[in-house]
Amino acid sequence: MQKLWILLAASIVACAPAYAQQLSIHGEPAVAAKAAPAPTLRLAAGPAAAVTLSPVADSEMEVLLQATRRSAKRTAIGIQRETGTTRLPSAAQLAWKSVDGGSAAQFSVSSPQAGAIRLAIDLAGVPAGVELTVFGSDDPSRLEGPVRAGDIADRTQPWWTPVTDGETQTVEVFVPAGIDPASLPLSVTGVAHLFTTLASGLKQGTGIGASASCEVDVKCSPLYPSLAFQNMRSGVAQMTFQDGRLSFLCTGQLLNDTDGSTQVPWFFSANHCFDNESSPYKTPAQMQVVASTLETLWFFEAVTCAAPPNLTVPGYVQLNGGATYVYNNANTDVLFIRLNDSAPTGSFFNGWNANALGVGTAIVVAHHPLGDLKKVSQGTLVADSAFPLAPSTTTLFNEVKYSSGSTEGGSSGAGLYSFDGTQYQLRGALFGGGAACDAPTDSDWYSQFDKAYPALQPYLAPAIVPAANYTDLWWNANESGWGLNIVQHASNEIFAVWFTYAANGMPTWYTLTNGAWSSPTVYSGKVFATTGPAASSATFNGSSVVRRQAGTATLQFTDANNGAFTYTVDGVSGSKAIARQPY
């Protein structure tokens, strides 16, 4: 036993740094959802109760211009109209008609010269079975919905309709039989006038292709043939949302969690996308108001790689359910929310790495500059440094320089990814910087996911509570002579010593450490072989201790007293039944 405990002490010393290693997980594709029926109108599209606002005033334009001057890489694309004395539609004003299963009516709101439009509708108190379907004047055949009032996560705030192209948006309301439609507490409370269109990718400029010339379409990237890259970029979406009197663009991405039985649509972006630009910063309740307006646009990327660029409008998926606020931090520029819609089929829950990113690491960024088709930039982490525009001058960010592509307004929140040899993993999100196609040597700064991880861990990697305390000596009664000494710490971390024999029959010890519980009964970790000074040495020289990873192993318990020990060590694999050793 003396030799065993000497080895155990040496192993603990040698393995101590391993406990600093943080979790790193891979992504997974979104499970295909049951296809929803194609939306249809219950009434023929035609004349509806119509309201037309006055043209945008210079004072309204000034709000947008001021925001454009202030913002770094989030982009203002529209304004919430000042409606003045204009009476916006309400249920009592509409011409209701009997349809199969109930009643329906349509109304429209126009904002002259808008590229696109969306409406804020008060649905508080509206019965859950009421449904809304919308379409825009530029493409009346593209219907969004139906959205069931009862499926809207937060109706304490006005619900914002999907963005539709054209200066007019028409809304059809369906009310189930048995409800007086004219008495519904339904009314339009706001109008967002966008100076761009979905057909252009909600771009500031003249349409698809307005981003700078150095930007690289994802399908033109040399990375595109890689399945790992295709997966990563499928988890990235364009964000549209309302903040006060303005409509904004940013970029964000889905994140995977450690629960393999669910697919919660966690979504990671930049705090400054939703928050105020300076103190006082928003409260969680105020962040929720913005989150509720969120719309995400998926798969908005070039149809093909072409020169000159292919400007065809791609097929895309529009999610309008908003999001639930979870966490934000103004100092580290982290925004973490949960989409209220399920992730669209074909998207990808990106993996992440909660360890610090090393200087010199190659990085990849997928983003929507100026709302353009999705682009990809490549570069290198050059330093951990303070971002000049950050609220805290002491907070460090990932400073990046690009070797291909760049970023622009609308790129804010785009993920910083590193490649682990198998998949791309998130390491942060774009805050801002001076990098641009005409400033290729300037830097951008990204948040550091490892700094945010302690706050996000309860959602992305909730602690698994083991089914029992497995601390004990374990053996196989039919193979007396070898065994495991398992120590389960109060943190539920396991440190195990495996006493066995080498091929030459000599006694050998391995340690199982640096692992994690994947379920209440399954623990997996790395196996190390450790050598050090002889017990007969006059003094113990810790620098002589050498630790080598020899393989991996898994403990799988069937109950509190029995289980299996499965291992691969130095190229040899095996599995042994184990039980607590009685004594």
C-alpha cells in the first residue's frame, strides 16, 4: 500500500493542472421538425381597411442618421413611425366576414416609400385561438404565418409582425367561432418603416452585393467543401429587431448544449446589439422588450459562387417568434437568449470551447455585413487586449486581424470560431473595431467565450448529479489481483487509480482524471501513466514526475454497487465488470 499511495500523491501533483481544463463540446444538426402546412388566406386578397401614414419627416430621418453615426458594427435600417393623430386599425373598425370555422377580416397599413414594413399589434387579452397571417405589397404571394396568439411567448408587450417587402403590409385576422370578433382587444400600436427590403437581405445600400468588394461569399470560400464549415455557417443567422424608435441588424448563432435528448435554441450574440450604447444600461426587463421583437433570417447566402457575384435572392427561412432574454453583460459584450421558435430544419447547433483562445490561433467568422448575403472572413488571434470603445478599459477581448475578408455594419455579434480538427467551435462574438476592406491591417475585437462561460454553464452544461457516491475500492471477484480506487470529490469530480499489470507481468498503475459525467451513472475521462522518484529516494523531486496520457476510460454504473470499466490504453481496449470490494 505504501507504494500505491506514493504513486497516488505523485499522480495528484502531476494531474493538478488538468482540472483547469474547461469543457469543450461539438455541435449537432437541428432535428427535422414536422412540416407546417403552407399558409393560406381565408379571404381573397383585396380591398381592406386601410391606413396610410404621411411621408417620413426630416425629424424622423434624423433619428436614423444619428444612430448610423454612433453605431460601430450594429446597423440601423429603419425607424418606428411617428403616427401623430393617425388612427391605426383596431378590431372594432374591421369588416368581419364569416368563413369556415369562424370569422376573418383584413386590414393594411402603408408607410410611403418604405422598402419593407412591420407592425406592432397589441394582443394582450386576445383569445389564444386567434390567428394572424401577413403579406407585403411587393410580393402578396409570400404569406407569413399563420401565427396563433396563444403561441406568442410574451403578449405583455406588443407583438411585432414578420417583416414584409413593400410600403404596405396587410394582416388577415381569423377568429374562431363563438367569439365576437369586433369586441377583440386587438389594435395596431406601432409601424416600423425599413429603408431596405428582405429581397436585398435587409441591406443598407442598393441591394444584394452592396457590401465591400473584399467580402467573400460562403460558397466562394476555400473552406466551403468542408462539412465542418458548412455545418458552422448553417447555425449563423441575420437578426432584425426593434430598439426604441429604430430597427437594427446584427448577426448571431445557435449554440449546442450537453443535453443530447433536447435541442433548446440557445442563441449567442453581442450585448451592444440590444443594449444602450452607454450608461445607464438596460435592465433585464428592458432587454426582454427588445428580445421580444427579434426576427431571424436563416440560409440567406449566395445560391452559387460566381464572378461577378451571384445576386439571386436565395430561398430563406424567416422566424418571427422573438426570443426570451437569459443573460447579458455590458462589460464583456455578451448576449445570450433563447429563441421562442424551434431551430429551422437544416440549421446547426454550433459547438463551443470554454477554454481561453491562444494567441496565434487561426479563426473563422461567418457574418452578414450590411445585411448582405452571408460572408466568411479568416484571420488570426493576435492578442488579448482592451477594446477602446468598451465600457471597461480593463476587460480583455480577442483582438483579431484578417487575412481574407473583413467585417462591416451588421456583422456585430458574428461568432469567432476556431477549428479543433473535427468541428468549428465558438470562442466569442464581434464587438467592433476598425477592420474594413479599405483598412485591412486594422483590428477587430471579439468577446471571450471563456469569460462568459461561468454565467452560461447552467444553461449550456448544467451540472449532472451522480446517482450515488461511488468512492470505494472496486474489483472483479473473478479476477482478484487488480482493482480501482475511486475517489469522488464533493464537487463530484472523480479521481481513480487503476492497479493492474503490464504485458511483462510487472505491476502498473494508471490514473483516471480530467473527466465529466455524461449522465448520473456514466463518467468518462483521460487515463494517464505517471512515473517519478523511487520511494527509496532521500528527497522527493517533483520535477522528476512525468505524466503521459495513455488513453481514455469510462465508468458506467448499473447501480450503487456494480458497474463496468471500459478503457482504451496504449492501443489496447477492454471492458471489465466491477463491484464494490467488501472488507
